[in-house]
Amino acid sequence: MVFDLEEEYIELYKLLKVLDLVNTGGQAKMIVADGYVKRNGETETRKRAKIVSGDVLIVGDDVTIEVK
């Protein structure tokens, strides 16, 4: 999946919500806090991490997001 970034960055939990990977911001925050998101190969637990162009996210074991 590719996400075209229109701003300088997007916060991680907002990206998960925008892509309809979760129903609520609360769910997104829990997924991140529980360590289910990897950013550029490293586990990302900061809910408000600034995701920028060039980042690659893996959510769970099956959803890959390339940020452009």
C-alpha cells in the first residue's frame, strides 16, 4: 500500500486511521503502544511519531505502507 503524503509529516496514529486500518484513534494508539508497528525495520511505540516521506511501515505481519 502506498500513502502519498501531502504535508511535511503525519502522526503515526492518524495515518493508521486515515488508511482505515482501525476504526478509532484509540485503537490506533493501542496497536502502536503494543508494538505491532514497525517503522523502517524498527518497532515504533510512539503514537505521535512523525511519519515522513520515505518511511516504510509494517503493521502486524501483513500490511506494508510505503510513504511517498
